[in-house]
Amino acid sequence: MSFARSALGRVYHGWWNVTASFVCLMLIFGVPTMLLPFIYGPVIDEFGWTRAQVTGIASFKFAAAAFSAFATGFLVDRLGVRFVVVACCFITGIGMCGFLWVNDLPSFYAVGIVLGLSSTAIIVALKTLVSRWFHRNQGLSLGCIMLGSSLAGILIPFVAVPLIEARGWREAFAFMSLGIWGVGLPVFLLAARETPTSEELACEIEGRPFEEFTPNQTRSHAKAQASLASVVAMPMFWLIVCATFLTSFVDQSLNQHFILFIDRDLGLGAALAARAFSATFVAGVFAKIGFGWLYDRTSIRGIQGCYLLMGLSVALAFPITGAVSMFVFALVRGVAHGGMLIKKAIFAKHCFGPVHLGKLIGIFTATASAGYAAGPWVVGWLYDQSGSYRPAFLFLLSLCLVSAALLVWVVPTYRNRLTRMASEESMTRIPDGSR
């Protein structure tokens, strides 16, 4: 693949960044996020809290994450990705060990807040890093790093259930933090590089060897962009913000209530619920690569399709009567979830360009985190009021349809301009006799 290699035959360093980011995302974000729903049942059994109370930790976690993501976008642009990643390693490790001292609801929520400070910060940092190195294959590279959360989702059910049964939910969380210190941080420090040269970036954008580029050509890809204030003033920016909030509300509501819904409401048991949870992330492995490829080619329209697929996954929750229909729901849910995790960086770069990339990814991630915070609590409250998930699922389905409709007016302005520029440059390279 020409975009992956330099003139000297070495692998394009952006792919080493993808590898390091994959490992970090799995251990710093994926493991604690996927482990959390598995402790809800044991926590309810120990303390007697309601579902709204116990899933409230996710709301506190994502509320903290919303603030952190917004600040991280500016910190990444000012202090660099490396600084943010190292800080996230320490914050997540401390938070996971913090469950050892939980003995009441405030301390339970406090640990969630600590985990929230790093959960989306690491995503903002890694997505910004990868998006700096890729344009033509931005979606594919983002899909590759987000496989880290899929791998965590596949493995955690098989590790979490026996570990919680053997050591309890507190020690299980603390034990799982060891991978951050022993693997994630060393790999990132050794493999990652923050900024590509103009020649490296030009090679990736057009898939041509370095020697074919001139300084003027590489500078043409860095055309001046609008100020951040003018970007925020655009109606398209606010359409993206609204759609991101609503679909994130849906996505995390389903994620946090998945185990409780299948285990306790459908009565299918914790073991089958764990296998279904893993199935969603097996589907997500293929979905993240597939949607990454799709977004590189269809941009916003591909994201719109993902929103509609999320709505379909909600609708499939209604007719579940046994294992077969449950796994159909889980697989469609996993595919839609995989596409959801890539979209924010696509919005930022395809619509507004690379100049404010870190800040915009931070803003969109903060918006998503606000949706993540609100969704699980609202769905838990609706369940507690009605004794059923049916009203909540109808509400979630309507939000998916509204979100897809909002994207009708969103246009990938920067992507379209860059595609047009590349086409014009290729025309100038065609010899007169061959036209």
C-alpha cells in the first residue's frame, strides 16, 4: 500500500502511532469502561441501591468527562499529546484502585468522577494524534485505534465474571489497572511521534512517493482556515453538536443498561448476558474498520446511515424473547456502536479542517460526554417509574431519527475542497499530448 511506506521503504510512522494508540485506548479507556456494567449487579446486591442510583456512577463519570474533554482539546494543542496521555495513565490507574475504598454512594460516585477525567481525555488526545497524520485514510486509521475498545469489550466479560466471583468487584477493578503501567504507557512513549513532516503528510494525502512532491504542493494542503470563533458561529457546527449529544445519549444508555436488561428483565441470566455483551464488541471489530472505510468515502452521509442503524438496534430490543433474538439485537447494536465511536474526528476534520482539530474534537467529545452522562440516568429513572424499559426505548428510538434528520444540512466543506484541489493538481500533471 503506497500510503503506508516512505521512499526508503519504511512503514509510514502514522501507522506506528495507530498501533500505540490502539494499545493505550484498550487499557486506559476500554478496560474500565467495559468493566463498569459488570459490577452493577454485585453493587446492588451489596448496598441495595436502585438502578438509577447505581448507574448514576456512569452519569457522574461522563459529566466529568465532558468537562475534561473540552479542556483536553485546548491542552493537546498547547502542551501536546504526550503530556495528556501520560497524565491519563496516572489518573485512570488511581481511579481504578479507588474502588478499594468505596463504602457508600458518594465515594462510589467520586471514583466515577476520577475515571471520567481521563476517559474522554485519552480519546481526544489519541484521535487528534491520528487525525494529524491521516486525511485520505483518516476513517480507517481511527477505526483501527478504536478496535482497542472492541478488544476490551470482547475480553472483559470472560475475565470480569470469574474475577469478580473470586476476588470481589473492588479488587477486580484494581487488578485490571496493572496493564496501564506495564504495557500501555511504555508502548506509547517508545512508539508514538506527535507531528508529521509536510512531506509525510503529503504522501498520505495523495498516496504518492515523497519525491513527487514540491514544497509548494505540500504547503497548498495547509491553506488558512477560519478562526475558531467563526467555526462556532456556523449553524452547521450546532447541528453537529445537537446530533452528537442525542446519539451519544442513546448509545451510552444502551451500553450501561445492557447487562441489567438481558440478565434481570429478560431473565436470560448473567452468563448469557456476558456472551451477548461480548458479541456486540465482536461485531464492533468489523464495524469500526468498515465504517472507517465508509466514512473515508461517504463522509457525513455514512454517519447519517450509522444513526439510522442505531435506531434499528433500539427497535430490535422490543421483540426479544430468547437467545436468538437477543443475539440479533446484540450484533446490530455492536455494528452501530462501532460506527458511533469514529464520527467525532470525522466531523471535525471533514467539515472544518485541521487548524482547530484538537479543540473541535475536544468540543464534540465533551458534547458526547454530556449525552453519555444524561442518558443512563434518564433511562434508569424511566425504568424506575414504569417498571419497564419500553417507554425508555421508544424515547431512544425517536432521538435516533431526529439525529439522522439533523445531518441533512451538514456538508463536509474541507474534505470537498481538498478533493477538488487534488483533482486539479492531478490534471496539471497530465501531459498535453495525453489529454
